[in-house]
Amino acid sequence: MTKTVVVDRVSVAYAPDRPVLRDVSATAWPGRVLAVTGPSGAGKTTLLAAMAGILRPAAGSVTVDGAPLRDRDHAVAERVVIIPQDNGLAAILTAGENLQVALIANGVPPTDARRLTSEKLERLGLSGQADQLVEELSGGQQQRTAIARGLALHGDVLLADEVTSELDAANRQRVLDLLHDEARRGAAVVFATHDPEAAAACDAELHLIDGRAELVRE
Ligand SMILES: Nc1ncnc2c1ncn2[C@@H]1O[C@H](COP(=O)(O)OP(=O)(O)OP(=O)(O)O)[C@@H](O)[C@H]1O
Ligand SMILES: [Mg+2]
């Protein structure tokens, strides 16, 4: 079940001839956490979107275990889970429903989906929020709900985009521990972050500046 994602000399452009990622290479290994760092606008979210099959590179390739990623459906079939920077939750559903809907859509039987939902919400300190509407949760509670959902989906690859930006120190540490736990069970984890301390605790780091990989620690 372990998978390796290889980003090989990838360029991505939202508009023709205006690449926001240029010639970026990186490898996400199973059992390891790769930090993607760099200033705002450097291209971290864009890189994760390419690794999730959401954006197609203009040049270069993203492969999962050697097979070029075709699109988001292909990535989902390969169990590539993304926790997006804007959390991606349905605001008019409860925290619990957000997890259950995602799990059931991924083929998890309803009883297991209910069990996993309370288990993961509890891990993120959200047992009391399960029946609360997402739009009524604080920013940090919403962020933790999105993380709980991402963890519940049990990806072979987990792409976590700025998932600690709204959290206090204790919750930030809890989330970092959970990301490392995911790697320990064999997932390839990629964590985009502004936080140099969090990045230093990762197994490897790719530092982006203006769409280019400026520093790679492997
Ligand atoms: N949908 C889009 N259409 C056009 N340009 C975009 C789009 N999304 C991002 N960009 C541009 O691509 C560049 C990289 O953006 P990206 O979101 O990947 O940066 P980031 O490193 O994740 O930044 P942040 O730390 O603020 O989240 C930026 O210059 C941004 O303006
Ligand atoms: Mg971003």
C-alpha cells in the first residue's frame, strides 16, 4: 500500500507563457514527511494541486509509483488525499456530516464511517463539535475538522496545505504529531507550511521561491 510520488522537472502555468512553477523536482517517499516551504505566492499550493492531479503540468511529470497522474479521479483512485488550504468543507453541514459524506463517497460502509468520524474528531479535540454546523465553528475548529476528514480518508499519500495556520501552539503540535503518525503507518506526507520550526521537524524540505526550487534538503 505504500506509494511514492515523483515530481520531475514540473512547470505549471495558470495562463499561457506565465509559469508559476518552473522546473520543480521533488520526491514524496512513503514513511516520510516532506515540507514544502517558501513565501506567500511562491507556488506551494500550486505544487500540491499538481501532486493531487488537480492541475496538469505544462511540462514535466507527476508520477505515482511510476504511473503518470492523469487527473484528480486517477489520484483519488490511487488514494491521494488533499487537505486544502481553504479547508474545502461544506459550511451548511455539521462537522460530523462533513466526514461521513466524504467517507461514504469513498466507499466506506455507513457504520464504519460513523465510527471513524467520532474517532478522528476526537483525535483533533472536536468531540463536542460533531453536531455543530461548520459555519458556526471557529477558524481553528474548521481547520481541525478538515484535518480530521483528511486523516479519516486514510490516504496512501497525504497532501496537507498550511493545515496549522489557524492553530494555537498545543493544537499545532498535535497536528504535526498526527502528520508524523500518518508517515509512520506508511503514507507519503507532504506538508506545505510557512512555519520554519514545523518544517525543521520534517524529514525533508523543498523550499520554493518565485516558483523555483531554491533549496532541497533530503
Ligand atoms: N487560480 C489561479 N489563477 C491564476 N494565478 C494563480 C491562481 N492560483 C494561484 N495563482 C498564482 O500563482 C502563484 C503561486 O500561488 P500559490 O497559491 O501556489 O502560492 P503559495 O505558495 O501557496 O502561497 P500562500 O503561502 O499565500 O498560500 C501566485 O503568484 C498566485 O497569484
Ligand atoms: Mg498556499
